[in-house]
Amino acid sequence: MNEFELIAKLTRTLPTNPSVLTGAGDDCAVLDFGLPEKLFLFKTDAVVEGVHFPPGTPPEKIGHKALGRCLSDVAAMAGTPDVALVTMGLPEHFDAEFVGKIYDGLNALAREHGVAVGGGETTTNPERLFISVALLGTVGRGKQILRSGAKVGDAIFVTGELGGSLAGKHLEFEPRLAEARWLAEHYAIHAMIDLSDGLAGDLPHLLRAAGVGAELLGRAIPISRAARLRAKETTSAKPPLAAALTDGEDFELLFTVAGGHAVRLLDAWKKQFHRLKLSCIGKIVAGRGVTLRDQRGARPLRADGYVHFA
């Protein structure tokens, strides 16, 4: 049973109440506590030594990634993060200075985005270090962007470049919070998700939520320099396009907007975020699944992103 099969099993009978507008199945839980102008976003995520970062990783980068993953999910719903709680599991013979530097990295990213760290928990974990972050944020009432809103005819966009994240980006990425809020303010974004498990893994989540399919143009997918270099230097490396589709941990935004707005959006983006690439990589179509069009023709995209327990 892989990660998503397990999630499906566990979420069938979750208790709920009227405050939960959106629960399991999106980037954050959306909560209504009765405030007239805002809703709350609630997210938790974890990083584990040997899974999300190798032993020997600089501690500041571990802290950055631990909080950054949650911030990226809040960005995917066009929200603003507010308060984080941090749970840390430590081996018996931990280095207090090392742990302090983890917090240095986490705190620096928190200050950058105006996030308070309100406390948390420490516990013993005999085998390895883990950090779990719970994050509370807000979004204007009715302004949250879900995975489920994609419509036939929408253009599919992605920020930044994809693939090769293990060369360093997965520890240093910048959550696209400002970009997401700008998009939500200026355009009717129909659906959005952040790319943590790879384009080939995360796009299907968005499509299933809306009951639609997609066509991708291989030549339009923005491939990172790191992915191209690895393909040149390592004979066992994935081809660059495969890396862009499946490597994961890009933490870019994938979103859809009405096709008629695509050109105007691209032009406005270049003026607003001239240092960050935005690419139109395909369109939403009727049906199910993903078709990839490249120099080999059109074929079903069968590649998967990263899946825990697979």
C-alpha cells in the first residue's frame, strides 16, 4: 500500500464539523471560524533524516526546508501564513548547537514571511532526526484557490524550472507566496497546487479533483539547468524531460486559468516577476489522464512522481 492508497483508506471515516470547509485532499484544510472577512488555512508537514535530507546536511537548510514545505502549501491556496508550531524528534545523543542552527534556518525564513513561531514540542526519537511543522494561515473569505476548479479549455501554467532539485534546490527553495497572492488578486485562477512530488505526480491530483484531463507540450516544460547538467555528466541519470516530470521537490506553483487570459497573464508576469520564469505548458481537456506531446508524437503520460511507501 503506497502513500496515496493509505491516505484514501484513512480519510474515509475522518470525523468533521461545520468549521471544516475543505479537509483532506487539498494542500491545506480550510476552516471557517465565523469571521466575516477571512478563513483560516491549517497545514502540517514533516521532514525526516534520510528521507527528506541526507545525514550531513547543513542544519540551517534543514530548518529552512521544514518550514518552507508548509509555506509552499499555503501559497498553493493563495493564503498568508501567520503562526507555526514546531515538533522535533531528536536522537538520544543530540548536539544542542546543531539543533540551534536548525532553528536559525527556520526562524530566518519565518521572519522573511512574517510568521510567528508560537512554540511546539520536543521528544526523543532513537533512530533519526525528524521535524514536524504545523502552520496556521489566513485567506480572504471566498478567495481560497482549491485543486478542484480546473475547467476544460484552461491553460496550464507552472512557475520556475523543474527537475534536478537534489542538486540543492530542495533545501533552498523560496515558497511562492507573493507570486500566488498576486495571481489571485489579478486573475481568476481556477485551480492551483504546489509541486512537491513532481509534475507527473501532482498534476493528476488536480485533474482528479476536477474530473478532467490534460495535454502537455514537452517542449514547453521548463527544464532546470541542474537536470540538464546531470543528464550530461551521469550516464545513469534520467533524460532532462523525465527529470522535470518526476524528480519532485521543485516547490513551484502549478495552476490553471481560462485560456483567453494566457497571453495577458504572461505579459503581466514578466513585468511583475521578471526574475522568475512562467511557462504555459499545456491545456485542460475533457476526459481523464494526461497526454504528453513531444517529438515522438502524442502518448499517455505514465511516469509518476515521488510516492512514499511505493
